[in-house]
Amino acid sequence: MKYIEKLRNSGLRPTKQRLQICDVLFNTDKTFHFTINELEQKIKKQTNSKISLATVYNTVHAFEKKGYLKQIPINSSETYFDTNVTDHHHFYDLKEEKLIDLENSDVGPINILKKINGKKIKSVEVLVKLEE
Amino acid sequence: MKYIEKLRNSGLRPTKQRLQICDVLFNTDKTFHFTINELEQKIKKQTNSKISLATVYNTVHAFEKKGYLKQIPINSSETYFDTNVTDHHHFYDLKEEKLIDLENSDVGPINILKKINGKKIKSVEVLVKLEE
DNA sequence: CACTTTTTTAGAATCATTATAAACTAGTTA
DNA sequence: TAACTAGTTTATAATGATTCTAAAAAAGTG
């Protein structure tokens, strides 16, 4: 399976559960947004096997730490993740409560003029809220 | 007291609790960021009286709805609010877990080129994460 | 004052997330 | 293969922010 090496190279053992989760998350053309609960449902449907909720949490956090997933900064009762880890931004449709990708090229250059002593910029994320 | 009219005009009865919370939130030169728990502590210290946690939640949400407070989109276990309701952005210091204001003029114009059918842009918020 | 509506309150309930600790698995070495 | 170690999974319990509830208190009105 093609994710075995990827996991090993990250210092993560390629367990059955992790490989299944890789398959659901990354074995697709399109990137997507998800919450932990949505992911759990998707796993159940696609693999016909149940992975413990704790494992889903552990794995998603491990993948995030390794840079294979990104958390989306948004205030919601559940945390949203993104399989698109390139630099990009988001629309948030307040009515539908849905996220839509916003490519860097759709926003134009953002130039942060203020500097904070001794700190480096790690990321710049734009959230555009949409209403009717 | 100077907040009585403000509250009445918003359709909120000027109760003792709301006036005290107004005093803590708005009777100051500087705007600031807070979580509900931080606000509760601040109220206790500044007013020497205890307001029920439920009331603090209710009031903060009521004020947010009226536009007197803004929620800051950030993934944290607690929700952050801002008494600065002008258009502006934030640094988030990942190590210190602290928010720092970033004025519009420090970011430059942001031009969202992509349009979503039938939706209007309500707000554009930039979160700049800082590391060492 | 009498009445209605809104607000406050303590405590319970909810729900996402994290912790626990026992069972299991992968990788390694003999 | 067996034995060993470190890492992983799991069900379940614990945590903690937030919301709900329903009764008491306060505000507004005539």
C-alpha cells in the first residue's frame, strides 16, 4: 500500500487503522474539509469497519502535527480540518455552516507590515464570512 | 450611568448586571481580548460582586449580537472575544497563546477576487500565527 | 399596586475532546 | 519462532466549556 512508506518516514507505524484513515483522507483527487465525527462516519461507510473514536482523534492529531492535515481557524462547536495543506484561505457560509476553499490567487498578496520582536510568521489565514 | 441609554436603544433592559459588565468591558481607553472565564474574574475583581456565569454568557452573546463585541475566529478550547469591533485582524502567538491586534493599516488592502453566487461578504478576518 | 415580560441564577445536562490503563501489534533481536 | 520493547488501539471514564432549565427576582407599564 502506498501510504506505508509515508507513515514510516514520519516515524508513525503503519497500522491497519492508520492506513485505512490515509485511504479515506488522501486517496482522492479532491481535497476536503471535515470534522472528527464526519470522518468517523466516512470511515465506517468506506471501509465497513469501525475504528475507535479515540484512534480517529489520535490519528488526525498525529497527521496534523506531521503537516498532512491543517486545522481551520473558525469558531464552531466542532473543529474543522482540511486535507488541503497548501497555503490557502476559506469562505465560511454562515447560513449553511459550510466552508469553501479560497485559493491564494483569489485573494492576492497579503503583506503584513507590523513585526513582532523575536517572532516569525508561521501562517497567514484569511476567513471570509458570507451572508445572504 | 452612561450605558443605560445604549442598552435601552438596543432593546436590552439596563439591569445592574449588564451595567456592571458594560463598565468592565467598555469603560476603558484600550480595547482588549478575553474569554468568558477571564471576564468573570475581571468582574469579580473590579466590582466586588459576583455575577452568575450563565449571566456572563448571556450578556456576552447579547452584546455580540448587537455588535458591541466580536468573536475572534481561532481554534482554542475557549472562545475569545474582542471589545475592538472595528475592522481589524490578529496575530496569534502560538507559544504564549496570546492574541495581538493587527490594524487594517498594518495588513494593507485585501481584495477577494472570487465571488459566490447570491452571497455577500460579511467580514474578512486575517489570523497570523506566530512562532519563535 | 397589579400585572406581564424579561432577566438572573444555581445547578443540571450536553457534547466535543482528552485521559486512562489494559489489551494488542509492530518491529527487533536472538 | 520466541521473547522483548516500544508504540498503538480501545472502551470507557473524566474533563471542561457551553447551554439548558425552571424558579425567583427585577424591570417596565398602566
